[in-house]
Amino acid sequence: MRQTILFYRKEMLEMARNYKWIWVPLVFLLLGVMQPIMSYYMPEILQHAGNMPEGTVISMPTPTGGEVLAQTLSQYSVIGVLILVLSMMGMVASERQSGVASLIFAKPVSIVSYILAKWCSAITITAVSFLLGYAAAWYYTVQLIGPIQITHALAAGGVYLLWLCFVVSVTVLVSVGVSSTGGVAFVSLAFIALLSFISSLFAKVFMWSPSQLSGLAAEWLHYGESARPTFAILFTSIGSMALLLAVAMFIMRRKSPIGTHA
Amino acid sequence: MNLTVNWNIIAPILVIQLILLITALVSLYKTSATRGPKWMWIPIIIFVSIFGPVLYFVIGRKDA
């Protein structure tokens, strides 16, 4: 436990030195702020876009607050996930490449606390960044577009945060298994995209898959309480995250040349 | 082309972008080596909005 905390603090320090604590939250904030503003100005932007015959009247249904917030989440699903994976791809892989890992494991260090600390620190920055961006998006949506029911927005935010945590867990596992940082990013993104794609194709079979989380968050914003049953998906997601971490620890123990202390 | 823009709404976006840009430049100034020539990153950071600084932080920094 003490070791885990020690490693956790080391990770946090390293992320601060890498400027990750500045740029990752800022990018999430930017994404969150931009979507409501884009929706707000959309009629005007369309009007000034070229290729429109004179006198064209564009009538667009004004989106509700929930819809705009759901659009923000779908922005996070593309660019947010990309940013997260890219910022964390080197977590274990680059440490092993540079030899820092073998330096660490020359001492009796437990692999469990090593991986756990990496995961916890990654979750911390993810949660802070996402919550910051989401809060900004929420604020702007309420100011510019329209009201959102607080419980729905909170539920959607919580569900979506769990999806990002799942993404982080996948990245941690891949970062342990693949040795080049570029490879880590590619494999993680490919896995997440494939999982989302397959589970949208076979929605019945993958009803409880963690990849349903992002859709579920959007449903909460659109329909509120009449969204799909939530708790089953939450349980499978938390379970699969634990499984991913366990596999990561297993692979780490197999791969590390010296450190066999569990 | 005269979009009526409420600057109170747009200002936060510009401020956040500016902070991102300055952070990237400060980091570039302090770092000893980057992937690719160091001067190359200055126009990327300044002229490619949002993704320029991000690109620098993700692949430009050697210790990242």
C-alpha cells in the first residue's frame, strides 16, 4: 500500500513535469466549450456558408440542451479518446524502453502496486480533465441553448466517465504488452474502435459490453430515466476493468526479467 | 461576411487556446531536444490551432 502511494506520487510528479496536467485538461475544456457554441452559432454559420442560392431559408429545429450535451460527449468519443490514448501510450512502454523500468524492478518492487499506481494516476488526470470539460459544456449549454435536468446530466456524466476509465484501462494493458509507444496507441485505438463497431453491429449479443457506455450516456441525456437499464452495464464495465488490470499485471510479471515479486 | 459574434461567448475559447500555445512554447524553449529540428515546432505550435500544441506535446517532446 505504501509502495502504491509512493509510485502514485511519482507518477503525478512526472505528469506535471511532462506538462500533461496542463494540456490534457485544457484540451478537454476546449472540446467541451466548443460544441455548445458551435450549435448556438450553427444557423448563422450555415447562412454564411457558400454555395447557397439567394434567398435560401434554412430552418433547423433548435436542439434541446440534452441533445447538445450529447453531441459534446460524441466529440469526446472521437477526439477525447484519441487525446487520452496518445497522452498515456508511453506509460509503461516508454519506461521500459528507456530502461527506467528495469531500474525500478532491480529493487523488490511489487508489480501489483506498480501497475495500480500507473492506473490510478491515469484515472485521476482523466477524471479531472473530463469533469472540467463536461462542467464547462454543461454551463455553456444551459446559458446558450436551454435547460437540462440535473439528474440526467449527472447520470450521463458518470456513465461517460466510466467509459473513459475503461479506455484508460485498455491503454494500460496494451502499454504493458506492446513495447513501442506508437504501437500502443495503434493497438488501443484499434481495439476500442473495433469493440464499439462490433457491439453496435451485434447490439443484442453485446448488450452489456462496456462499449455501450457512451451510447448509454447519450440515452440518459435524450430520454432520461427511460434509458436502458444502467446498472448491469456498470457492473460488467467495472468487472472488465478489473480483469484488464489483472491481465496487465500478469503480463508484466511474465515480461519483467528481474522483478518476480508479486 | 459579417457574422454577429458575441465576444463574451468566444473569449474563453481564445483564452484557453492562448494558454495552450504559451505552455507549448515555454516547454519548447526549456527542452533540450525535440523530435525533429527545434525551430520546426515553433510555426506548428503557433499556426496550427489546438492540434499544433497537442502534436508537439504528444510526439515532439522526447521525454514524453
